[in-house]
Amino acid sequence: MRIPAVDLRAQLSAHHDELYAAIHRVVDSCGFILGPEVEGFERDFARAMGAAGAVGVGSGTAALELALRAVGVRSGDEVITAAFTFAATAEAIVHCGARPVFCDIEPGTLTIDPSLVDALVTPRTRALLPVHLYGHPADLDALSELCRRRGLWLIEDAAQAHGARWRGRPCGSWGDLACFSFYPGKNLGAFGDAGAVTGNDPELLARVRRLRNHGSRDKYHHEEVGFCERLDALQAAILSAKLPHLSAWNEARRRHARRYSELLADLPLTLPWNHLDAYAVVHLYVIRTPHRDELVRALQEHEIDAAVHYPRGLHRQPAFIELGLGDVVLPETDRAANEVLSLPMYPELTDDQIQEVAGVVRNVLLERRTR
Ligand SMILES: *Cc1c(COP(=O)(O)O)cnc(C)c1O
């Protein structure tokens, strides 16, 4: 039996009835855009993320762009972010007309290295956009302090970190605004594209709310040129049905991660780091080895789907090289991009599956050692 990287079908069968009830409720109401389903989800999601409010939007990418625009990022500005992330993080900055300034990462958590940020700040820097990669929070104490000291907006890319906490306080409640994705494979996933922005400042949240709906506060009263980036009612209802299960799913992911790490502990590879101050939600379980390609081949032969998140830093992607962003030295980003390998990770993973995956990894690495 194939072991997929993510098993959406397992989650659907476990919660089939509640999810279909939510879908039928919306279809029968014929209220498809905004309205009570979206408002209800926004209230519950904000509470779950420890934030004063949330605004549902069309995707995680839209969340990032609207958050940056809401704090006033525009043409000529610079935003410091990681290159070791999904392209959307930097795309959002470019779409605002601003320039992403790539900061290298800590080799342990693979998130922005706070000690490197200061040197990148210029008079044009408007915001810092750290990524809680793989569900592990960036160092939010150090980064918040830095933003206060240098007068920068702090926007969290929490697209992989629903329910993660730093020193007990949830990701999504630290930044001036924080951005979540409900892409189907994320820890909290919709049945299509969806996202949210959370925050504590009512004015910033109101601006995001306006921007997502054609810059209007009331119907046909347009205060600024906005976007069509609303969360739709169907997705909101599905997300509302799933939200109560998020903590249990995150706990399951953490359990599976501990089990993997137990089974792989004595092998010559680097296991995922868990900072003592972090409650990581293991969106991905990522090991590091210079023998990655060999491992991928062996896993494929055993019908195990392993993936690489991400094979190169954004400074090595043609889209960003073309913008003149390739000329930076990011040794830890390059090293991680060459070594990372994501093993199958989802809440419904069974112990047999974990043992099978770990067994293949073990065989490859031990055989290598005796060769
Ligand atoms: C998924 C993701 C996004 C984009 O979210 P979408 O909903 O796919 O637009 C942004 N940043 C990171 C780190 C992501 O993992």
C-alpha cells in the first residue's frame, strides 16, 4: 500500500458527516459570499489563534499581500524575509511593488536568524516577514524586540503554523498582522483555496477587510482600490467544522514526529529541531542528509512519497533572479535546500506506516555505512 505524503482522504472519511452537513447548510442557505458563515469562522479562528480578530481571505498568498498593503508597504519599500520558504512569501512583497531582502536562516529551526536582521535594515525597510517554517515558530521574542527597536512592522507568515506557539503564546498573535493559508494540505485545510489574516489592531484588520472586498466598507462605497479576495461561505463552513479538531490533529502530528525521531535517532542524519520555547505543529517532518537523492529513490521504490520543501532558496529561482535578487550569499539556506527531505506526515498516519518509512531510511543509511 502506497504511503502518501499527505492523506486528505483519511481525514475526509473520519469526519465525512460533519463536513457534508456543513456543505449542505451553505448550499441550502444560498448565502455564498461573506455573511454569517464567514463571520462565525473568523470569530472562532481568531480566538483559537489568540488574536483579537481575523479576516477570511481567498488564499494564504492573498493574506500576505493584503497584510503588507494594510500596513502601507508600497513601491520603493524593502521587506526583510527568508529565501528558504514557498515562493508566495516573496511574491506578495513583489506584488506590493516592494523589494524582498533575503535573510539567512538558523541551521537548527530553519527560520530567520535574528542576529542577521539588523545588518539588512536600511532607511527603506518597512517590515519584517518571518516564516514559521514546517510549523516551527521563528524566534518571535527576538524578532518582536527588533521590530520595536527599528520601527518595523512585524508580519508573520504562519501559513504552516496553525496552533503553533512560542513561549506559550500562539503564532498569529505576535505580529502586527499574521497570515494563514487553508490550502488543502495545510494543518487546517479547506476544500479549495482559502486564507486568513489575524491581528490585534482593529484598524489594521478593518483595512484588510476593506482591501479583500474591492476597497469597500459598505456596499458601493469604495474608499480605496481593493481586491476580490474574500473567503467564501462554503470554505468557511468547512473550516468551522474542522477547527475544533485542530488541536488533536496537531497533537497527533507531534506524536508521529516523536516516533519518527525515536526510530531514526541512531542514524547519521539530522533530525528536526524543536526549540525549547517552541510548540511546533509539524506541518512537515523534515530530516536532513547529504544523501537525499539516494533516499528519495529508495522511498519511491517502496511506494513511499517523500518530497523536498524546498529544493532551492528563492534567491536561486529564475523568477527572483530576474528581479535582481539572486546576488545574495545565504550559506545556511543553500545547505538546507540541498539536504532537506520531508517524510510522510499527517494526523492519520499509523504506527505501521511510520515504522515502514523509518525502516527504509534506516536500511539505506546503514547499507551506505557498510559499503
Ligand atoms: C502555503 C504557503 C503560502 C501560500 O498559501 P496559499 O494558500 O497556497 O496561497 C505562503 N507561505 C507559506 C510558507 C506557505 O507554506
